[in-house]
Amino acid sequence: MDSDENQTKQEAPRADSDRVVIFDTTLRDGEQCPGATMTFDEKLEIAELLDEMGVDIIEAGFPIASQGDFESVQEIARRANNSVICGLSRAQLKDIDVCAEAIKPAARGRIHTFIGTSPLHRKYQMGIEKAEVLERVTASVTRARNHTGDVEWSAMDATRTEDDFLCACVEAAIKAGATTINIPDTVGYATPDEFGALKRMLLERVPGAEAVVFSTHCHNDLGLAVANSLAGVVAGARQVECTINGLGERAGNAALEEVVMAIKTRSDVMPFWTGIDTTMLTRASKLVSRVTAFPVQYNKAIVGRNAFAHESGIHQDGMLKNSQTFEIMTPESVGVKESSLVMGKHSGRHAFREKLKELGYELGDNAFEDAFVRFKTLADRKKHVYDEDIEALVDQEIASARDRIKVVALTVIAGTGGPQKATVTLDIDGKQHTVEATGDGPVDATFQGISSLVPHEARLALYQVSAVTEGTDAQAEVMVRLEVDGKIATGRGSDTDTMVASARAYVSALNKLMAREARRKPETMLAS
Ligand code: KIV
Ligand code: ZN
């Protein structure tokens, strides 16, 4: 490094050959992770943000997996403005045809087909020999090419596949017309050196390799997903498959925000670039965390709450003198805004509308009025109202706009005496119902009350409370996960009263279960 005091490097000039394509699979591999199931509307909301953020390819789902997946891929394909919309399919002709149908409305669509290539996958997953794998590669890619010119082929468990056989499979896929070749580290087993070497080996040995795009798809079982993805890029890959917040099976996938910021921040040693608007990374992270109820680890790189916090005296002193002493990228570059005091109880509609605009929200008239009423109530109860408070409030307003059940009132008697009591009033399809319930603690009493008004079979799989901002008058943000027949719905609620936030979160999860059920069989829940 130079002795120049300005150590943070400027971005290098950009060549097309150094452009790294960002392939986001939050809605497919991310959603596959237990507990991260998303509703149709949530998928559309995430896809819209990814599209706006500059994600090149959105893997929107696995259309053959369910009618819900098919419909969401199709709708995302219909709505995308910029991104290529991709659907996943196994190496089966029917899967591929269904996938093609789902992506049809997209201005630019891609079929991504895969098959296990490693000895373990051949023997135990499929019970077939090498020759048959090769035949299936050719048949599946050929079928996909009959539907679209943009076909990606993946060798599942590539990093545990014999080199010679992997070369043969990649060659067959290229010959059949694949335009992108993805080399997944499906079980997160590779190290960066190994993964880079594997890419190099394929690029050197496979005929036609120079004419296709090589891709990385790294899982994070050893915490190496981002390092492996970058090693793949350095070795010649020009597509990285990743997810927001690193969401995904087991330990997850490579985190999009980390890959993108590593490339941007260290373009001096990795002369690559992406088309991502990095100032949207924090928003994307918050959205995915809200939708899945998967909290973001406080010290998570790039998007963790502490990622730009400087606590120690020495660090704070250095930051005041020159922020580059302890900061390699600015909070603004990833969309973190200074926590700002917004308004108090005297702020009017105009100021509130301006603030919403600044935070990136556009609400219709009714939604704006509802949000304004809630803001006034909050400002009456809470001394300082921060941007984060407004975001929590509006996110909840948006999420509940279509809900059939709403929390109208809640009174809880808690304390050492027990049993704790809750009186709950819900609006169900426009009619108010009130019930009194007891429970083992105020949360239990509240949930018992809700459950007696909305009978259901779901099990509470997660209940989690955090504070939106600092201070004892901070809003509580509660996440609830409900599970029924292996299906999961998550809900989020916020309020300065933790019990009210809990009731809202529980009701929000119930609304999602009902919405999903209603799409499958209209008028089942609550029919009696
Ligand atoms: O991890 C994996 O191998 C996958 C493939 C389907 C690409 O997700
Ligand atoms: Zn995967």
C-alpha cells in the first residue's frame, strides 16, 4: 500500500469484460431455507426492489415445485422492467416446459436447469451411472434451448465431482447450447484456492468454455461462500449467484451485499464491477429480513446494525479527525442514513408526506391517512420519533392493507399475581369481536385470546422481540413465525407497547396463512 494518507482507492476504469453479472436467488434458494417462506405479494415486493437495484438476473422460483411458485415466477416475469427473469428446473422435460411457460411473459427470460454430477448424487440421489447423467444433460439443455436462447446449466455438487467427469458434463451442456455454466459448491465444502483452481481447470480444459459465461454458486457451510465466489471471479467467472443477507439452505448462500461491496471497495486488487446501485443494499436487507422474520446479525458485514458503528474512544476520535481512519466505505454508499430526529406531535401532514418521500415511500391517499393517524398516536406517546420509527410504522401499514383481521384494541393485566389476562378486540372481515383470555404470561394470554377468535391449527415456531431504536420509549418490533403442516408464515408488528406489537405480529402471520389458504381453497379458514 502507498504511504498516501488517502488509503481508500478510487474505482478503476471499467471494461465490459470485467463486468460481473449479479444473479440473485433470494426468491428461490433463499426461500428454500426452512422458515423463509414468502407470500406471493412479498415475492413481488422483493423482486421489484431487486429489479430497481440493478440485479441482472432474478431467479424468481422453481415453477414445477408448486402452483404458488409458478404464479409468482409468472407475475414477476410480467412486471420486471430491467432484470432477466429466471426459473429453475430439474433435468426433466416436463419441468423445463413448465418453467418456460412461467417465464414466458418476461421481456428477457432464462431457464436454469441442473443435475447432480458427484458420485454421491449419482449413486444415492438418482441411482444412475455417468453415461445417463451425460444423456440427461444433453436432453435437458436441448429442450430448454428450444424454448429460449438464454439457458443456464448447473452441475449440482460440482465441487465433489471428479474433474474428468465434470469436464465431460460441462462440455455436453455447452454443445447442447447452454449459454451460462454454473459451478455450485452445493455443500459449502470448497476453499477459495480450490474453488478458483476448479474454475481455471474448466476454462482451460473444456472446449467452447471461452464462449460461455461461467458462474459461481457458493453455499456458506464453512463461512467461505463470499471468499469462494470472489476466488471464482478472479479465476474467470463473470456471474455470481447470491442472496440478500446470505439467506439460503443451512448456513445460506453468498451474501449479495458482501460480494458487491467487496468488488466495489477493492477494485484495486479485483478490477471488476457490477451494475448494482449499492445505496439500495440496506433497504433490500431490511425488506428481506422483515418478510422472512430472519433478523440480521448485529455485526453482519455491510448491513448489520453495527457495521458502521464506532464505539471505542480511539475509533471515535479517529473518525472525527478523518473518517477514513477506521472506515473503508461510507455508510451512505450502502444506503445507511444518519439516524435523524424527524418530527414531533406538532408536525403536520405536509411534513409527514415529505418525510415519507425522503424515505422512499409512495402511499395512496387512504394508506397515507392511516399512516398519518398512527404517526400522530406514536408522536403523542414517544418523545423522539426517528426515521426507523416511521419506517416500522409504514411497513406495517403497507403489510396490513389487505388483511382480513386487524387488531382493534388490547388490554393486558400482567405482573407477579397471575394468571395474566388479555382482553382482545379484533376486526374480522369488517366486524368487531372481543374476547377475554388468560395465559401463562401476558404474551400467552394475548395469543390465546386471538386464537379463540380465529381458531387455527398453527404452532408458534418463533417469537422474537427487538427494539427499533434506543431508549425505554423505543418501539418494540416483534416477529412471529407460525407453522402448520410444514408450511410457515411470518408476521411482524411494531408499537411502543410490546404486547400490542406482539398481537399485531401474531395477527399478521395469521393473515398470511389465511391468504395462502384462500388462494389454494377459497373460503376455508374462518368459514364457520
Ligand atoms: O446449491 C445448488 O447446487 C443449487 C443448484 C440448484 C444450482 O442450488
Ligand atoms: Zn444452492
